[in-house]
Amino acid sequence: MSLAHLLLRQARQQPEREAIYHGTALHATAGQWAARSAALAQHLQEAGLQPGERVLLFMRNHPRYLEILWAAWWAGLVVVPVNAKLHRREVEWIIQNAGARWGFVTADVAPQPLAGLARQIDIESAAADDLLSPLSDAWAVPITARAPQDLAWLFYTSGTTGRPKGVMLTQRNLMTMGLTYFVDVDAVQPEDAMVYGAPMSHGAGLYALPHLMAGARHVVPASGAVDPAELFELGRALGPLSTFAAPTIVKRLVDHAEASDLTAQDCAASFKTIVYGGAPMYLADMQRALRVMGPRFVQIYGQGETPMVATALSRRHLADSTHPRYLERMASVGLAQTPVRVRVSDERDLDLPVGEVGEVLVQGDSVMAGYWDNPQASAAALRDGWLYTGDVGCLDADGFLTLKDRSKDLIISGGSNIYPREVEEALLSAPGVAEVAVVGSPDPEWGEVVVAFVVAQRNATLATGELDLHCLAQIARFKRPKRYVLLDELPKNNYGKVLKTELRQRLRDEAVLSGDLGTDGGTAAK
Ligand code: AMP
């Protein structure tokens, strides 16, 4: 069995069925998709690429992304989908580390040849057209057999600390992830469609699997980016659509709906399901999203090392407002997804009782095989069959997991643990606050002190004294930020995650410049 069989199965069953759209234009039927992927697979094999070799994808979202993924799997190869925002030198490091020989790119992302590739193909070139031209007996190209433990997807972590690590995901990992979608996230009908707003190199692209399994359609926005107006429009034309969105994208969709006076019913016409995850969703933001867009949200928690599959908070739980712990549940990341076990342990690897905070561990068929060519990192992350996620959280009596933070984001001030998320939740409920990121800053007296980076809502003016009073009313005194820094926007990566390392670096740079950690560098301080 190979992931490529999923495509062949759909193509055989209904070759004429619409499968991939570019904007509202039909890009490929199921039969065309399979024929093009099979043709490219044959070229890859004829070029001497052997099963298990790596093929790089470095491009903006594009309908050919799907054709190339499946071509690679058809030929038994491993895909290395790379974040389109990476610097060229970072990509070249990945090419070398992964030993990728062929690379597929879009010219906007990779205008120059990348060092280390034997062949670089601009997917919008005539050469790509040739490679993807269906052969007369296209489906006769045999699919290279793969075992469940064979690699399918080599995903490089964002590498906020040190070099990125190549997460080895197997055929079994991806098959499990795809099937789990139907149990824990959403039922999918053939008339449904997935729209790829978020980068296809990450979780959003992985959701092509369950949608192909169900014979549903795939829509790649013409802009190749996240544009809320375009997504709503596509939904009206082809939808209702399902999509994966990081919390920052959810926020932009909700802003758009509000600014355009769209009712929840209008939103239902554009979106069937919005799966959110990948970063913390704050309670106030989810309450607003549900109010404005209606009950079309499902949360997932996962990481590259167990893609999209650790826990899920279902549509039903998000709608069950009469439940006595409704708000706690909404602030949680939900229950363990069906194929995994999730536990919370202390430093000695002992299970912690309900409500106590420790590291989140995950075990099951979605968990990676290890890090590519990095036995040390693999041994640290995978122990006794469990994945050590580096996330910190606690379970309640019903099994709902609440994440506190990444362990490396934890702030220790005067010997007390402070979870930035708790402070962020408190500040987000203050009037006029749009976004917040809380980090620890080194401090000679306290070890670390809490610093809040705050973005005001449009036309709002924030007074730090008022923010402080707001925190005093919500959280313990010692958790209050010692300093506020007002920003126009928070630094984020391509997947919408706030880059706390950049914020910490900024504080360190300021400290070096001023020689004094307490000075304010022109920002609003208490
Ligand atoms: P990545 O491997 O880049 O997908 O990042 C995974 C990390 O994002 C996890 O380890 C969590 O720290 C965070 N994350 C993922 N999903 C959620 C979620 N639903 N809520 C809060 N944080 C999340």
C-alpha cells in the first residue's frame, strides 16, 4: 500500500469528477490528476531517482503542489515540503541535510538556482508542463510498493532554536492522520472541498489526504496566499469549504466577516468547517469567532512530530454551552484523538494527577519515526515509545488537555512558574487589546521578569496603567507584566505563530545597548 493508491482509487472510480481548482477554475479532474502524477513519477524514475530518495518542494501554494506530492509517492519517493518564507541559505541547508536531488519551485519563492539540487524545476515552466503531460497509458505506470514504516514526508521543524530538524513521517503516520480526521475532526462528503489558505508545506497540505480519501475537492486560492475576502468569495462560488487556519488567520476571517456585516448564515454559505490549531487560541477570540461565524470550528492540537494528531476539541464540545465546565473546555485543546494516548508527566516520567502541570507525552501511530540523521535528538524526543512534545499542560478528570505553554516559554520569576498564556489571556480581555505576546526577560533580581508585547485594536489607545489594573483584577500580582511594549504588530512566521524568540532577542539587544535591563527604549513602560 502506498499513499499513491488513494489517488488511483479515486481516479479509477470517477475519472471525470472535479478534483483540483485554482481559484474558481477547474485545474484537474481526478483522472487528470492521476495521469499527470503518474507521468511525472515515470520521469522521476527514468531520471534515476530510487525509492526512498528525497524531492524538495519550495513554492507558494499551487494546484501543482498536489500533483507533485502524489507523483513523488507514486514513484516511492519522500517529499520535503519547505516553508516558502525560508531564506535561501536555510533551504540550501535543508537540501544538503535531506540529500534532496530534485527540487520543484515557484519562481517568486526561488528566483535563483538553489545550491545542491541536481535539477530545479519551475513548476510554471514549459519543462514542468512536459514532465506532467499525461502519457497515453498513464495509469499503467506501476505504483512503487511501500511498507508502512517507509518514509513519505520529511518535514523540517521551524528551528527557532538551533538548526531545524527533519521530522521523519512514514506512510503509516500519514495514513493514520488522514483516517483520524473522519473520527475526530469532521465527516467529509465527496461534494465537500478543502481550501488551502495556510501553507501547503505544513498541516494544511496534509489535510489533502483525508479529502482525497473521501473523494472531495481541493481548492487552491489564485493568490496562493491567505486573503480573507478571496476565501469567502471562493466559498460562495465552490463551497461551503473546509479549511485549516492558525488562530491568527481565524481572527482575520472573523474581522472580515464583521467588517463586511456578514451574518453567521452568510459565513455558513462560505465555510463548512474551520479547523484551527498550531498556536494558542485565546478564549476571548474563540468566543467572538463562534458569535460572528457560528458553530463551524474544530480545534486540533498536534506538532510536526505527530502531525495534526494529538488532541481535538470537537464542534459538539464547542457548542455545548450548558456544560458546567464549558469555558474551561473551550480554553482547552480537547480530548486525545482516537489513535493516540496522551499523558502528562513530571521530570521523573511519572504520571501526574488531574490538574497538575507537566510535560505532554503522546503515543500512537501518528508519531514520527524520529529525526533525520539526528539520533541524539531522536533519542531525546522519543523515549519508551512516547513522544516528548516539549509542551506543558494538564489533564482534567474527563481527559481534556489544557496547554499552558511550550516548556521553553515558561517564565520563572522569583522562583515561581509563570505561564505566559495565562497572562496573555488576561490582557486579551482588556478593552482595546488586539494581540498580546508575553515573554520572560532576564533580570538580576528576579531571574526573569514578565514583559508583555501588546498590539492595540485599530483606533484604540492603550494606557499601561489601565492594563496593569486589569491584570491585578484577573491574575496574581506576581504574574503581572513588569513592563509593556506597544507594537504595531507581532512578529510571526509563515504559519502564523508568534516568534517569541525574536521578542526575547529584542529585549536582550536593548539590554546590551542600554546596559540596563530596566530602561525602556522608547516604549510604554510602567
Ligand atoms: P509545529 O510542529 O510547527 O506544528 O508546532 C507545534 C506546536 O504548536 C505544538 O508543540 C504546540 O506548542 C503548538 N500548538 C499546536 N496546536 C496547538 C493548539 N491547538 N493550541 C496551542 N498550541 C498549539
